[in-house]
Amino acid sequence: MPPLPSELAYVPFVSVANMMGLVHHIGIEQVLCDLADAIEADFKRWELFDKTPRVASHSDVGVIELMPTSDGEMYGFKYVNGHPKNTKEGLQTVTAFGLLADVDTGYPKLLSEMTLLTALRTAATSAMAARHLAPKGARTMAMIGNGAQSEFQCLAFKAICGIDTVRLFDIDQAATARCAANLAGRGLNVVQCQTSQSAMEGAEIITTCTADKQNATILTDNMVGSGVHINAIGGDCPGKTELHRDILLRSDIVVEYPAQTRIEGEIQQLDDDHPVTQLWQVIAGSAKGRSDEKQITLFDSVGFAIEDFSALRYVLNAIQGTSYSTQLDMIADPDDPRDLFGMFERANS
Ligand SMILES: NC(=O)c1ccc[n+]([C@@H]2O[C@H](COP(=O)([O-])OP(=O)(O)OC[C@H]3O[C@@H](n4cnc5c(N)ncnc54)[C@H](O)[C@@H]3O)[C@@H](O)[C@H]2O)c1
């Protein structure tokens, strides 16, 4: 029998089943609130982090991306894809997994599924940003695009911003019906709409969360009245946007990391020097969020590595003392660190 791996060989792994169990155990709205707080706290220490636009590998049908960052103590990265055509083939548009490692030794500390965690962290980030940008007392949100991310977005805005009504629209009515059914009994007034215009009626917050690999026009300029907050999620790749350019020109635009958003976000439609505000500065109080009732605020979200880092660290803490992880024999750990070959040989005896 080959020798058993040592303690150091093992890395906690959170499978999809365990992530679902963990989130049910804590409660999804609590997790969304906790993630919003964790991400906000990390955005407050923004300057400490290594930052780089994500590394994207594009094809005609989608993109595969790596999203790394470090705060000097921990290093993290996420693998994520975006393939809008996938749902027609019975596959998801977005899947992901990620890893946290100790900067001091380079040893991994956590490997986790991140498809669910991405939906949770994206929704938590959106609602956290809206806490700073949306009109005070907003109660109604239009939710355009009712796919995989949509219920998470609706629940985050309920739990974090106090939204009580969501007005749903999708070009696929079956998606709207599914989203409405999933949200039933969760304390939200859910209205299914036939057009994007009707979804917008009375909405103080507009979330666009569609998937299409083109410069789409989900919102035209005439659809957006003064004073609203737009949470634009689905424009997150070169050549993949959701809003008409004229809306951008009327909005105060807040972004995660300009160097990445200028490549991937709605603002790829604007000049490179068009003024934008960074979300971390609004959170830190060094830049203005919403300053008047008539202003249109736009969170041009593309998703940034620090949000995934915060989410992974939250999961690493949350699994301590629970059974929501398994141990993966992932790191080769020879007794003599330089005798990797000897360990390999003994496995054959
Ligand atoms: N910003 C971020 O951090 C972040 C994170 C995750 C996903 N995303 C993006 O969010 C988008 C949604 O992701 P998902 O996983 O929910 O995708 P999905 O494929 O599950 O759902 C997208 C929905 O959009 C609908 N749709 C497409 N065109 C539309 C239109 N013109 N009007 C109304 N509805 C339309 C589709 O019918 C579908 O139901 C994707 O573009 C994805 O890349 C962004």
C-alpha cells in the first residue's frame, strides 16, 4: 500500500452540493447581506490589492477568463466563462470555480465551485453599489433579462436595498415565468411584463441582465426617465453591451476598475477619457455617489476579481467547523521536500 498523503496535502474543497447546503444553512438573504458587507469592506482597502484587467480568451461564441488578485496575505483567482448561446444547448451561460492561496507559502487554502457563488457575489455587489447610488426610498425595480442571475439580483435588492416590487421582462416568456415562480412566497411583489417599456413603469431602479454576444439595445434613451439608477450587468465583454450610447451620455457612470471596464463595459462605446467614478471611492467617501434627485446614476458592472476574492474568503470562514467541505488530496507533499521522485517511487511499491 502506498503511504497516505500527509495533512499538508489536503485542501478544503467546496462542491456545488456543499455550496448549496452552506447557503441554505445560513439563509440566502443573510449570505447576500454578508457578501455585500465583505465586498464593501474589501473595496475600502482597494489600494492594497494587486489589480489587473482580467485575462480573457475570446472565441466567436464566448469568452473564458481568469481573474486574479491579492491583498498581500491571500492570493485568489476565478476561472469563469460567458457563452450566451449555451442555454440553447442545455448548458449554462456562465460557470466558474476559484481558488484561494496563502501568499507566504503559495499553498492553496481553498478550492471552490463559483457558479453559484458568482451569482451571489454579483447580486451582492449590485445591491451594495445601489445602496450608495439609487434614489433614497426606492421600492420598485425593473428586471430585464430573467435568466440564471435574475432571482439572485431580485433577492439581493430586497435584502440589501429594501426593494419590495420587481417588474420582470425577458424576450423569452418562459424565463420570466420561471423567475416569477422561483420568487413566489419570498416577500416580493412580482409583476410579469410583456414589454421592457412596461417593466420600467414606476421603477426607480432598472437592472439589465441579458446575455447576447452583440451590441444590443435593451434600453433606448427615451425609456429612461430622470432620477433612476441603472444597474447594468450584462454588458461585460468587448462587442457585448446593453444600453444605447445616448443613455450613457446622460448618466453619472460608476465603475469597478476603469482599466477593465473601458475594455468590457458599456463605456467601451465612449471615448477613452470619458469621465467615470470608481465605486471604491464612492464607498470611501472620496467621490460623490448620488447628489440630486434628477440625476441618472449608472453602475456599469463587469465583475472584478476583488469581489470573487471577498466571496472566497467569506466561504473559507463560513465552512470552518461545518461539514460543507471535503478534503482534496491536491498538493504533493513528500516527507523530504526535495524528494518528490522518492515519493512517486514509493507509490508504486
Ligand atoms: N457584471 C457581472 O459581474 C456579471 C456576472 C455574471 C454574469 N454577468 C452577465 O450577466 C448576463 C446574464 O447572465 P445569466 O447567467 O443570467 O445569463 P442567462 O443566459 O441565464 O440569461 C440571460 C437572459 O437574457 C434574456 N435576453 C437576451 N436578450 C434579451 C433582450 N433583448 N431583452 C430581454 N431579455 C433578453 C435571455 O432570454 C435569457 O433569459 C450575461 O451577459 C453574463 O455575462 C455579469
